[in-house]
Amino acid sequence: MSFDTLGLSAELLRAISEQGYSKPTPIQSKAIPVILQGKDVLAGAQTGTGKTAGFTLPLLHHLSSRKAKDGKRPVRALVLTPTRELAAQVGESVETYGRHLPLKSAIIFGGVKINPQIQKLRQGVDILIATPGRLLDHAQQKTVDLSQVEILVLDEADRMLDMGFIHDIKKVLALLPNNSVRQNLLFSATFSNEIKQLANRLLSSPELIEVARRNTTAEKIKQVVYPVDKSRKRELLSHMIGSKNWRQVLVFTRTKHGANRLAKQLEMDGLSTAAIHGNKSQGARSKALAGFKAGRIRVLVATDIAARGLDIDQLPHVVNFELPNVPEDYVHRIGRTGRAGHEGEAMSLVCVDEHKLLRDIERLLKRPIPRLTLEGYEPDPSIKAEPIQNGRNGKGRSQPGNRRQTRHKGQAPSQKRRSSKAKQKQEKAHPAWGNR
């Protein structure tokens, strides 16, 4: 199958050809025709398989084939993403494939000044890519009008739920036209039961599209676990990078503090390193990523905020310096390599504290990950497992990095948590919000 057979416009086919593509990926070949028919879609595919183009191409086709009412330029398509990096990636895809179309797009997220975004919105925008928190900032200031949105895309919807965006999503939905005049698309690399519940509330007779077994990793990613004591992980990582002459390595830690500490240690080992996480300014994050892509930075240390949205051509190596608490995050982390059919390596440095996390990941993948013990780095069997202290208790609260954290005056943290849980129970009992 070629892109020519999918029903896309000549302008889009030209842009696709200029990027050197001729055949769609499985998710693209299945999703694009369905979206062009105007159906709601719940689509899942392994990360790195072309999901973003799977919805941007038909979205661009739809908007370019139907003029806006009264010749104005209102927001007609809204793409919600959980992180700034993913918003930037989607925005780049829209610009790339829409270069021959008379459509305007804008990207809005937190961590940067809001006034330039307001100025761009005033000039008229057809396609808006946004993180929920900053979008609601604009809505509150009445600098954005979402009443004419024709297509809504939730990209990496499971991640948005994990990061606690459900309340923000509900607020955004209240600003949109109802489902009868809006097409809804949910795209994600993993399908959880929570995602299906969200789909049931939001989508109207959706088409379910899956191109691989749920929560699987790309076949060309070579995965291996290196058992090692916690105190020797950094030493082993530096040894592997140096002895194997790795030139571009993405390393994941669980916490922002851990990312900073590891980056500093690797710098002391003589490896050019930068860290990106939610506490870094957007300028610092963009500078670090640009240096990593250009080869000026050899090692990029990141928290899970970078697991979605980092699109690095032919990234050869991903290292889990620490395993994630949420097994699905492992899929997204290692999905930064082995993209677009290229080969990649994913290594996990696992200490005795993380054995349960490893079992959870293997249970999700439905297969064991090969172990390889390096001589001189054998773990000490006398060391006992200790609880993992990482500031992230249970499934669901990563580091958003683009949302304001508000505190209720006079209310203790424990009270806030109980209040939040009570509110969630109430919402489960009254799921009608999805019809707005």
C-alpha cells in the first residue's frame, strides 16, 4: 500500500514525498481512511510507529477541504498533549505536512511567556496544539475561543490520565461543541482500562484500531537487564558508555533530583551531559535537546516527562538508570529508540530494590527480559532490598512540568488527598460529564 491509495489531497502527498516517505506505517494505513470518513477513533500503536502523522494527515485534509464559516479563521482542530515536548513534536508534524496548505497552527504550553501566544491566537489559528493547563489559562483570560472546534485529538491520552489531567480535560470539554458536531480521536501507545472508560464517555461509536498486541515494544529494540548494586550503577553506566564508545545515549531516572545528580556525576567522568525535567525552564530543555540531537551533548538524562514527545532520528541507546514505578512508562521510555523501523538498544540497570518493578514490567510485556551480568559488576547477594523513595506513590502522578500546582489555604496535604479521592469517587458515580 502507498500513501496515494489513502485518499489524501495532492498537497499532502507532495509534502509526504518531500519527506522521503512512500508507504504508510500500519497505524497510518488503518487510521487515516477511518478518520477521513469522519468517524471517532480509539487508536493504539507502539511508540515510534508514526502515530502523530496518523492523525495530523487526515486532520489537515479535513480542514483544507472545508472552508471555515464566514471566511474567518477560528480554532477548528484542537490537539491536547500531556507535555511540552510532545506538543512541540505534534506542532512540527503539522507544519511539515501542512506546508503546502493555507492553514495556520499554533503551539501553546506553560513555562514560557503567554503574551506571544495571545498575539498569535489573535491573528487567527486553524489548528491549536496545547497542554491542558496553559490552554485553560487562555480560556480564563478569554484569549481563545473553542466553540467552533470540529476535531479533538487526545494524544497520549493514557499519559494525561497518569499525570492527573482528567479534571483539566473535563474543563476543556465544557468549552467545546457537543459530540454531535465534533469528531474525537484518542491516540496512545498503551491501552489501559482507564482509557477505555474515557473512550466510552467521550467517543461516539468509535472505531477501535490496534496494530499490535497491547503494551508491546517495537520488535527491533534489543532489550537487556544488567543486574548491579545500586551504589555502582553510575560507575557501570560510565564504563558502558566509554568502553563501547556510545555517542548518543538517553538515560532515564525516576526523579528530577536524581537526574541532576547523575548528570553532574557523568560530567565529572568526562562525559558531556545535560538533564531535562519539569523544573527546568523551557529554554533550558530546548537547548539541551538541541545539543543532544546535534551531537554536542553525548548523554541526556531525563525523567519520564521526556518519555513522550522526544523524537530523535535513529537514537541508538536508551538506558533505564532506574526502572519506572509504572510499568507502562517502560514501554514509552524505550520507545525513544527503534523508531521508524530502525534498530535500537534498551538497557536497564536493575538493583535488588527494583526486582518487583522488573517483574511488573515483564508481566506487562508478557515475556522475560534477558539478563546479562558484566564481569566485575556482579551484584552483592548479601544486600537486602529497601523501599524505593522517589516521591511518587503508586500509579498516576508523574511530573507534569507544565501545570500549576495550587495549594488550598489552611488545608493540610493529607486533607487535600482525601478530598481529591472523594471527588474522584463522586465523579465515577456520575460519569455524565463526557457528553458535554
